[in-house]
Amino acid sequence: MLGGGQPIIVLNQNTKRESGRKVQLQNINAGKMIADVIRTCLGPRSMLKMLMDPMGGVVMTNDGNAILREITVQHPAAKHMIEIARTQDEEVGDGTSSVVILAGEMLAVAEQYLEQNMHPLIIIQAYRQALDHALEALKDTLSVPIDINDDTQMTEVIKSCIGTKFLGQYGDLACGMALRAVRTVATTDESGRREIDVKKWARIEKIPGGAIEESCVLDGIMINKDVTHAKMSRKVENPRIILLDCPLEYKKGESQTSVEMTAETDFTRLLQIEEEHVKELCADILALRPDVVITEKGVSDLAQHYLVKAGVTCLRRVKKSDNNRLARACGATICNRTEELKESDVGTQAGLFEVKKIGDEYFTFITKCQDPKACTVLLRGPSKDILNEVERNLQDALGVARNLALEPRLVPGGGAVDMAVSNFLQQKAKGVSGVRQWPYSALAQALEVIPRTLAQNCGANIIRVLTALRAKHASGATSWGVDGEMGELADMNKLKIWEPLAVKEQVYKTAVETAVLLLRIDDIVSGSKKAKDGGEGARLPLTWEAWNKRGNLPKNIVH
Amino acid sequence: MTAESVLSIQGKRSSGTPVRTENVIAASSVANIVKSSLGPVGLDKMIVDDVGDVTVTNDGATILKLLEVEHPAARVLVELAQLQDEEVGDGTTSVVIIAAELLKVADELVKQKIHPTSIIAGYKLACKEACRYIQNNLTMNTDELGRDCIVAAAKTSMSSKVISIDSDFFANMVVDAAMAVRTSDGKGGYKYPIKAVNILKAHGRSATESAIINGYALNCTVASHAMTKKITNAKIACLDFSLNKEKMKLGIQVLVNDPAKLEAIRQREADITKERIEKILKAGANVILTTGGIDDLCLKYFVEAGAMAVRRCKKSDLKRIAKATGATFLTTLCNLEGEESFEPTYLGEAAEVTQERVCDDELILIKGTSARTASSLILRGPNDFYCDEMERSLHDALCVVKRVLESSSIVCGGGSVEAALSVYLESFATSLSSREQLAIGAFAQSLLLKDATDLVPKLRAYHHSSQIKTEHSQLKYYGLDLIEGQVRDNKKVGVFEPTLSKLKQLKFATEAAITILRIDDMIKLEQEPSKESGYQQALKSGQLG
């Protein structure tokens, strides 16, 4: 026998290798599995999931991305699926459940062709071709433009997005908030480029207690801080605000210095200098007659004393990001050295400075700003978990509003557009030559998963609804979809359920490309790199015998 | 076979035929691993490490690097792939497969009692002859074929990769990027330092929305939100020091007698940096890039001057930017007189510097650099794994484009060169009288490893007639079309590879095969039994007690 009967070990004994059909089917299964987890989270009749992490923390959500982030998976292909939800969330902020379900379905429909020995590359080519056609159809024929300045239209779209979420019960309120927050932070720079950075300029603050209806978008900023000194005034109208990022206390130099004192008075002098320094700082500030001083660093008792005496309110240790938002909202410039303060650095656009007590905490409100470019979204609700879910919903709504402001085109929701694209592709498929035709039409079929899941989640008769929908679309009614509440067919134009085009496009692109990547894999090697212990001893060593047993023997080696 | 007691050390020794066979089997199993990733219908591998990180790739060198091969002979092949990757950048899979095939046929010959040294001599001769034949007969000049053939070469390199479907798009992108970094080498030729092509990855959107940027993309953001996000006619200063509060080096102490002077020192600390910034701004700089930090207290000066300051840039990035914009990369402001100064000549120029939002990140783009053009590729894809694989594929393609442009000679791909060589070497072998004949024959045989049983003879027939009859010389460009499973003229279709890549593949594979063939004895030392550290041993033996 070979090598004197000894197995020839080529790879590290700890690695496990699987290849061929088995791997492809495994990947497909992993993809389907992840899609199944998310499936019930789609549509207006979706349910929340409660997730518990090992530390005992609880997350309640029906946001696809939030669910997938919490669950830990072993299979590498499943990890891909989880990643795409994240990508979708970062890029457009909505449609995270749809993208995972769609990618899972695209893998599932490929399975039968792999079993029929079709080369994965042919399937992939067909998929890419279908994607291009689908995107064309979306852009050219199925989408309609929208006027972003029309409040009612915008509200409708945002409403249909958060209709599926917990916040859906408070539709009008949430839509108003999302729209207002996005309008507030939208800026256009000199070159006409629109910039909407919701993450940076619109902060969502959650305060447990009160009712959800009390949530609102402030025309200014709220920070979770109280004034530093009890005697400072807690309400100032039309305040002059100075923002600092330096401490109002004596700070030693950074170089290592020592003082050799010879005279007795030297020591008192040293202490005096410190006091004088603080006094100077305060004098510089007071010269500009501010009403409110806010700093990112500390404020010493002495400085507080001077400020109180001059009737100035002072807040300390605010966050850098809060300070930046404050600067945008009230028109101040953040200053570091007090001696360089100028009149132009003072913020005067705020209308009201007020410290309120909510629950047992103090909150500072700087509101009634003229033309604020940053804002705080204040959320109230019964408990922390619910507030967290409301925040996630609002993030999605913000995402939708932002996407619309950037690309004002809509497609009908409720699975209508998916059905329309599917129908379009089925017809195109007839013109595709060769074997490719089958996977091409399979992709069209896969798109039906969205209306199907919608129908499923509201307990409708799936087959009846879907066939009826297909018939509708075949007769050219492209705006018909599934009413996720009732499980009946409905014209989405009438129901006013819309989705932004950007979200749908991204869903298709990501789903297809992920399916492509996973279908290309024919070999999985796991456990490479130094495996530190033999804990996973059950792994098969890649020996000659082991190969032999699994029938993976290289064909062209002569015994 | 194993003679343990003879050796003074603990270990196993095996020699003769079993060793050789073992080596050959090890080599071919390595080749088998990568075999399915060769060619346009090749598929990818997914590699999971023990932490659970996933890599999806089609690149031979990357697969083998991550596989952790243990067998010594197999390791030679892994290193071979690495070498090809460094030298050429592409063809890593092919080189491993050729080397393994060479070994396999050599093993057959050894079994027929031909001494390995004659095989080695034959292989060397055959390799030399093959290289000569490629250079004389099979190469084409890119100048006569134009840009199309460079794009085609890039496309060929991508054809097996995940981006193959969009290869038209990416090939043009790669060629543009390579053209943009063209620099003269001072001898009338041009160099294409592809390292200067900056590749950034951002997930989101679709692969086809990847973009080439005529300029340099920097993965940083401006230091303060208050700064302007766009500057036209930028004057760029590249600094390699922090604009922080000046601080004495560790261990230096200042001793003062007068308490008032302490205050002065403190004041001075803040002022030194301020003066520096003023010097830089005075020279006209409006974009300041530094590898170090910028203190919050200094940001205001930049904001007020309407300048853009970026901190914590990567040093390598800054060096390239300095080159591209004509700026001087400064490590200090000191001049020869011991004073600090900043000359306007230190500044680089660019038409536009902007901060743009890509995905969830902000990037700084430097466009229209003055001294030299630069280019950056921003790759988009559904997730990080996809982007990583795209980067690897594009890197390979860039290498190919670079080789083609620098050597301006290409050969046909798709097995056409191999078939031609095989036919040529077989006829060459018959003209020799020595025993090397067999080895050369074997060499020729092993070049035809690409499967598809019915196609290969047809291909050979074409090449044979092309070499015999002059009127059929066009047939020498015929190769395989593996998607349709036909034989076709690869010159017409545009399947090209750089000559250099092919030559290096042959040379490296032959060398590796020879190295492994020469082995006839293997000694494997056993691991030292004691796993405890010296300290534990000492503790046990009571030395510390």
C-alpha cells in the first residue's frame, strides 16, 4: 500500500473539509434556515420576537437586523445572511427582513437545478441577467415620482413603512416626527449636494414614563443634565449661549514642572495664581454677557461662584456630540480658549432655555430655535424595552424619509411590485435562450415569496390569494398586492401603501449578489489556523483513509 | 522502512520509493484542492478559521495560505503559489496544478527505473525549450492589438472570479486605474506601481456600483464637524507630527524658582502649537493632513481659517498623497537655522478635496492632483466577504494589466499555449537521442492536464497542423472555450494572459517539481515530550524550593 500503510497527512489534523454537492446544499439550507427565522416578521400582521442574551438581557423586536444581530450562528453561510441584513440596515435603514427572506428563497429555488446537475455558474449568470432586467423594470415602468414637499404624500409612505411595526398604532404621530426630524437636519451645500445625516444631527432620547403620544421632535436640543449650581436660574428666554470645550478650572501644564520655593510667600502666590487664572477665565466669558455657558469639561466651584454672581447659568460635562448638535441648533461656535471668545461665537438663535424635571431626573431643554439644523427626538413610553423598540421603528421611519428626500421615487408596496417584477421576468424568460431560461424564471418565481409571506402571516389562503394575484398581474394591474391586514387582494394605489424605490432596489441587489456568492462555493474548509486545544476532537482528520471512505479519492492518482 | 533505533534522536526515517510516492501524492492532493477553482467554470472555496471568521475566495494562493498544509512536500507547493503571487500576482492556481502534474508523470518514469537525475535534466531542458518557443512563436505584441487586448487580458484574469459576470465593467475599471498611476521610469519606459491604486471597500449597494475615482480616497473624516466639507483649488500640507499641546519628552524636568513662571510655561505650551498652525495657514494651506492628532483647542483656528484638517491619517496613505500632489511630507517644521518655518513650496496642490458619504462612512476624496495622477477604487458589495473577494480578484487583474503594459507581450489563454507546447515538445523529444527524451515527453504530457477528454485531442490536432504546415499557422492561437465546451480561436475571442505570467509559471513549477523529485529520504523528528515550561520543571525538580 501507499507509504507503508501509514496515512499521509497533508493538511492539519484539526481541519475539516467538505466539498461538492453536499456543501452547496448545506449552504442553501443554512440560507433557508435564517430566512425562516425572520419570516414571521414581515408585514402588518407580524409578531415581535423576544430574544434573551446569555447575560439575561431582553430584546423585543420585529426588526430583521436587530433579531439577526442577537442570534449566534455557527454555519459560515448563515453568517453571510446575517451580514446582508446589516448592510441593508446601514445603506437604506429599512427592508432588512425582506432582503433576508428573498435571499433565502433565491437559494431555495436554485436547489432543484443543482440537483439536476446544472452548473452553478449558469444559474448565477441567469440570476445576474434577471437582476439587471428587474432593476430596469423597477426604474422605468413600475416606479412613480413623488413630491417631497407634499406632507400628505410623504406621510403616507412613511406610514406604510412603519405600519408593520410596533409604532404602527401611532402612525400619524410617528410619521410626523420622522418627517420633521429629516426636514430639520437636511442641508444643501454650495454645490447643491443634499446632505441628510440623521445619525449625527438628530438624536433620539428615550425617557421612560408618560405615554407614547407625548413623544415629539423638539425644535432644539435636549440634554440629560442639570445646572451645576442650585442657585443658577433654570429658565431663560432668548438666551445668549456660549459653548466651550475647555475646563473652567485650573489645569496644570502638560510638561513636568517643579517649583523650588525659597520665600515663604511663594506658596501663597502659587495658590493665588490658580485662583487668578479661574477668575480670568470667568472674566473673559462674562465680557460677552452670556446667559448660559455650556462646557464639555469640568467647572470648578470657584468658577461657579463667579458665574452665579453674574447671573449666568452653567452646564458641565456635556457630550462632544451633544455639543456639536447644540452648536448647529443655536448658531454658536465651540470655543476652546476663553481669551479668544468673540461676539460671533455666541449663539443667539435659541428661544428658550429651560431645565425640567421629568421622573426624578433633570433635563435641560434648549428649544424654540430659529431654523435649527439639529434636533432631539424625545420618546416617551411605558418601559425601557418598549422604548428601545420604538426607537428602532423610528430609525426605520427616518431611513425611509431620508431615502425619499434623496431619491423621490416610489414603488407600490404590499408585495405588488414584487409580483409585477416577477410577472415581467416570467415573460422575459421566454426570450432567454438555452438552459439559462430555467433559473431565470426561477428567480422570477422567488420574488413571489414576498406576497406569499404577507398572505401567510395574516392567515389567508395562500394558494387562492396568490393565484388570484397572479391573474390580476397577468391582466396588467401592476399596482395590485396583498392587503396584509385582511389577507385580501387590494389596489395599493387606493390603500396608499408605498415603498421607496431605493429600498426595493437595494433589496434586490443585495439578495441576488449574496445568492451568487453562496452558490459559487463548492468547498468548505473549517478549523484552519492554530486550533488551540483538542476540544473538538470529533473532527475528521484529512487522511488518505478518510478520503477513501468518503469517496473523495482524487481520480487521477494511480495506485 | 522506518528505522528508529539507528538514529540517535527520536524520530522516524523513511527513504527510497515510498518517500517519493508519498511526496507525489501529497503534492497531487494539494493540487486537487485548488483544481476546482481553475478556469471560468471554477467555483469558490469557503474557509472558516477556528474563531469562525469566513473567507470566500477563488485565488489559489489565498486558499493554500489559509489551509495550513502540514506535509513538507505539499508545503513546497504552497510556497510556490505564494511565490507566483508575489512575482506575478496571477496564475497561482495554474502553477500548483502544473507542478503537481509534473511530479506525477515523473513518478511514473521513476517506477520504470529511470534515475531521477535524468528526469531532472530532461525537465530542465524541456522548460528552457518551452520558454524559448513561447517567446519566439506564441507571443503577440500588445501595441498592435491596442487597449482592447489589455482589457481582454484583465477580463481573462477575472473570468474565474466572483466578478466574472461583470468583467466588462471591472476590466475597464482596472485598466483605467492602472493607466492613471503610470509613471515614467526615466529610461523612456513606463512603470505601473499598482500599489499606488488605493482600494477601499464599503458594503452596501451593488457590485456594479463600484467606482473608480480619479484621485485619492482617504478613509478618514475631518477633525471637526464645523469644518467645510469641500475645498476647491486645495493647497495640501502633509505633516507627520501631532498638532497637540507641546509637551516635554519624558524625564525632562523644568525647575523654576518664581511661581509666576509656572504660568508662563503653561501659556507657552498652548502657544507653540498655535504658532505652528498659524505658520502653516499663513503659507496658504487649506487642507492639512496629519498622521498624528490635533488637539481640540487647535481645531478652532482651522475652522476659522476655513481649512480642512484631518487627523490620524495612515502614514502610507500620506506618503502617496504627498507624491501625487507634489507636497513635501514633513516630519518637523524645523529648518536648518534651527527656527521653525513653513514654506509655501511644501504645499501640494489638488483641484478639489471633498468629504463624501459612502455607505455609512465618510471618505475624503482628493481629486485632480497636480504632480501625478492617482486613482482609487471604491468597491461595493452585499457584504464584507464579497468585498474582500472582489479586492483579491481586482488585485490579480491589476497585476496582469501591469505585466501586460510593462512587457507589452501576451499569449493566448484557455490552454492554447499549453497545447502548443505539448505538441512542440513531443516532436522535440523525438529529436533527442538520450534518455532525457522520456522526461521531455513526460513534461509535454503533463502540460495537457486540462480535462475534457474529447476536446484535448482536437486541440492537439489543430496545434500539430499549425506547426507542420505554415498555411495553418493561425491555428496556433486555438484554445478551449470551457463555457460552451468547444475549441475556438482564443485570439479572436480575446482570452489573453501576460507572457511573463506563463513563463514564470513554467519556470517555478519546474523548479518546484525538481526540488521535490530530488528528495529520496525523509527524517521526521518527534516533538519533545515535555510540554511544561522551564519554570514548572524547575519547580518540580525542587530547584526553586
